[in-house]
Amino acid sequence: MSIKARKLKSGKTVYDAVLEYGLKPDGSRDRRKKTFKTKKAAQLEEARVKTMREAMRNKSGKILLADYLETYYLPDAKKRLAVTSYDTYSYEIQKRILPALGNLYLSDISRREIQGMLDTAKTYAPAKKSLDTIKTILNEARSDGFILNNPAQLRYTLPPKGSKRDSGLVLATFGQIREFTDYARQNAPESVIRLVMLGLYEGLRPEERYALDWSDVDIDNELITVRRAYVAAKGGACVKEPKTEQSYRTIPMGVEFAQWACTLDRKTGAFVTDGHMLSPSTAQNRWRKFMRDNPELPRLTMENMRHSFATAYLAAGGRVETLSRILGHSDINTTLRRYVKPDIESMRNDILGTFRHTKQ
């Protein structure tokens, strides 16, 4: 490090300090030149950087990534993250990050090791998730003073983009939905029937269906109130608040749902299973079994029942503003972008109808 005086054209003297902060991710020295108005200010900064480097020498390289995660990162993340977000991070750490980087000291994690980890992913999406996760972890490690730089911020080669999960299959009209639900009501277990009716006629998210209680279902006034969600979590499922503030809502029953609900024996406890809540994993397993046992049915998932409801609702002439409130969206653009999937025939009819109206 060095400090040199330099005169400006105005006659004032400034002090240039060349400070060495450590090493860059590529191994070269991280030297930076800074200018100060006084020599004392330059000396104070020089002393600060020296102190930081000395502290780093005592910490950096002294802790494995696995130990840092267990001792520092994960306990802190558990306090500030939602259960689902924490579980997502934990899953990614266990699946790819720890096997590839867990036994390395933080200071030894370089571009080469991170690229090697990314190469174990077959497609773009999981690789990108791993990169984002290790970037977040190393940013925290840098803030904690264990490393000077975050090598995960460099550019990396990711695998090609793979095919996304097919959530595009929808039942585009209430006529198609009615055919599906009529079949389910005759052939599916009662818990599956209730999941189907709540998804296809009321547009509830899967976790909202699992958490619904009989006290939330007002058959006399034909209303359903969404108060909570039942989600998968580390160590077992847990009940939490709905996804957003707008997700806490009261919605009217559709005609088909109300007529069916009137046939049920009113009880207490969970609505789907008449007693205890059906865990997300059990619900998904029962749904997959029903699909396997009935291969002639459209390949719906627990998630795209909600897509089907949204598409059929608009096809029947419903207003998108009302639909957005029924679905519990905080932004109407989410309704349009993610849940409304008009088929080609609907678009053709809309265009023809528009031209006919213009001619008149």
C-alpha cells in the first residue's frame, strides 16, 4: 500500500492511496486506487483495509462450506424465510451444493468448482437454481467476513433449457369440466372428489384445498372462505397463512358446486377428509393413483385444475376482474399471464365476432 500527494490544477493537494483488498476470484490481486482530501483520511482508510485483511486471514480458509451452512447460514435463513422458501433452499443445498462443494473451504471455492457443480445438472432450470443458491450463500459469507469476493457472480456455462412441466393442459369449458367431474363423482374416492370439485369449480390452489375446514364452507349462503394453506415442509406438512394478502378471501360457490355440496353430510374438521387435514403428499399420491387407474381421462394435475377453472370461467363470459378476485391474485396481470389459456377455436371465434361487429 502507498499514499502519494498530488496537486490539482486548482492548487489544492489531494492524496492518492493504492489499497490492496485481497484476491479477485481469478487469483489476481484486488488493488484499488482511491483519492482523499487529506492525508489523515487516506491513512485511516489504509489502516481500516489492513485491519480487514488481517481479520480475513484469521477467518478465510478456516471453515468448510458444510460447516458454514450448518453454523451460520441455515440457522439465520430459518429465522427470516418463510417455511416453503427455507425448504427450497435446504433441498437445493442437500441435492447439489453439499455433494459438490461441502468439503471445500470457503476460500477455496472458485469458478472451476462451481462450474463442475453446474455440469452435474442435465438441464438449465436446476443448474440456474443451484447457481442462484450458491450465489446467495456466498454473498452471506462475504457479508459475514469469511471471504472477500463471491466467485458465483462470474459468468458460467449452463446446460440447455429442457422441457417445462406441462401445466398447459386445461379443460377449456364448463361442459368439459362437467364431464370430468361427473366421471370422478362416480369412480373416485370421496377425498379425491372433493379436491376435484374445489379445484375445477372454485379455482382454489392445491394447498388451499388441503387446509379447508367445514367451518369455512357456508352451504346455506353458498360461500367459501379461504383462511389458510397446508403446505409440505421439512419434517412434515404445516399450516400457514394464504399465499398473499388477497388470497385471504370469501368467494361464492358456483352453481354446480353448490348443488353438489347440498348433498353432503355436514361435519366438523377438515372438509376434504371429514376430520383431519389431508397432507399434500397423501393428496398428490391419491390423485396420481386415480389418474393411473383411469388412463382415458384428460391428464389433469392438482395444479392445472385451477387453470381449467380460470379458462372456462372466461369462456363462459366471466369478467377477468372478478376472476382475479376469485383466484386471490394481487395483480390482475397475473390472472391474464399465468392462468388464462384460450384455445385456438376460442381465438378464432373472437376474431370473427370482432370483424362482424366492425362491418355493422
